[in-house]
Amino acid sequence: MPVAAPIVQVRELTKVFRQGEINVTALHRINLEIAAGEFLTLMGPSGSGKSTLLHIIAGIDRPTSGDCIVQERNIGALNESELADWRNQNVGFVFQTFNLIPVLSAFENVELPLLLTQLSARDRRRQVTTALELVGLSDRMKHLPRQLSGGQEQRVAIARALVTDPQLIVADEPTGNLDSHSAADVLDILRRLSRDARKTVIMVTHDPKAAAYGTRSIHLEKGELTN
């Protein structure tokens, strides 16, 4: 079976934050390749740089030096407008806080990213329906966030991340606010997206049980890969 080409290539990547008069190195000369369709989990203690690495891969933040190449594009070389367009087209985001709009239904929350596209209302409806079906919420489309459980809210957030059909799903502690049963449901969805839909999933977690859902786990310690 041929090895999938890397969708992400991180080369000698360093990130330094300025805090007053002090430079704080969050990442130091990271080298990493992530295959298309992989479910990679990033682990490490608080402050190890795992969320910073995730944000750079997703185009939320920029490296101080080194390269981050995603789908053969060096995203650090893009200007702000190009980077925003690239994120909208290529990355789906899932965070610990669900970030749903309280006054919008599940359907309307999932539809939000599509309002930035040229899709017709009919095509938007089809894609939103498909995304909500994928996370098992086709019977909750009209519900407001307050009418949903925490696990259901996070599944709405995953559907919103999926609705533009991105190749890359990034998740930062997506089960941090969930009970164990809801967490297992969310992790199973992410695993199925990688295995069955060939999405590349990159997830930050501090929980070894959550990390076990991935196909590979890497550890960071003080801004450096330890394995």
C-alpha cells in the first residue's frame, strides 16, 4: 500500500513571543510531517507549545522562523487576506468552547461559514443537512444551543467545521468541557472523519484516553518534540 503524501510539512519551525522585555520561545526548531488522512494527537503539559503549533498549522498564528507547508503551500508567506481565504477553504476548527451563536438554531450555526461563499440557498441547505447527519443531529436542526446538551453543542461545532468540506480539521481540547460519554461520542466522530472520510485531524489534548483515538501521538515538552 503506497504511503500517503504529507499534507503538512513543518520545517525548523520556531515561535518566539515577546512579553515585555523578555523573549519567550514557545516552539524551537520543530520538524514534523503529517500524512493526509492521519489523526494526529498533540500532547504535553500546559505551556509546552502544543496549541501554538496547532494554531500555526491552521493559519491562525505565524512562525517567527522556519516553514509550515500545508497542501504544498507555505502558509507563512501568505498575506493576511490570502491567509483568511486559505483558512476558510481548507481548515475546519473545533475548540474547547463551542462558540455557537445562542440566538441561532443548530442549522443556522452550521450554515455560517457557507454565507461567505457563492453557494445558492439550496446548495447551502444540502451541505448543512449532510454535515448535521454526519454528526448524528439531523433531528436537532431547529434547536437552539440552550436546548442541546454539551455533547450535542460540540457536535454542532464539528458539523460547522465540516460544512465547507475542508481537508484539515484542527481540534484544541475538544472534549475539555464534556462528560466522559459525550467526549467518547465526539472522539468517535473525529476518528470516523479520519478513517472513513479521509480528513486529516490534528487534535491537542492532555488526556491519554482521548489521545488513544488517534492514529499517532506526539509529545511536546518546553517547545520541543520529545518523540
